[in-house]
Amino acid sequence: MTEQRDTPSDPADHDTEARPEPKDTGPGDAGDEANDLRFSEEEQLIHEQIRRHREERERRERMERGEKG
């Protein structure tokens, strides 16, 4: 009959398996750049909508006062 012992595994083998691989998260990350671009485009659209809303409001106010736009 074979006897089994409760012995811990070799620590050197265990350490290499437990450490995750380092990730490349430098400042040139393409995902960050894409997010910055999307944010910039969205911000431009928001400002364009605000400008259009103001122009429309001013046009209506002029029309109410009898002025032509």
C-alpha cells in the first residue's frame, strides 16, 4: 500500500503560477485614445445642439416681437 503525505507543493513552482502577467497599459493605449476621441466628438455635438437651441429660441422671440428672421 502507498502512503500519502500532506506536504506542501514546491514554493518555487507555486509562485510562478500565482503571478499574473504584466499588462501593457502605457499612455499610448489605443483604447484610451479611442475613448478620448469619442468624448471629444460627443462634446462637440452637445455644443452644436446648444448653439442650435439658442438660435431657434432667438428666432422665435424675434417672430413673437414681429421682427423677421
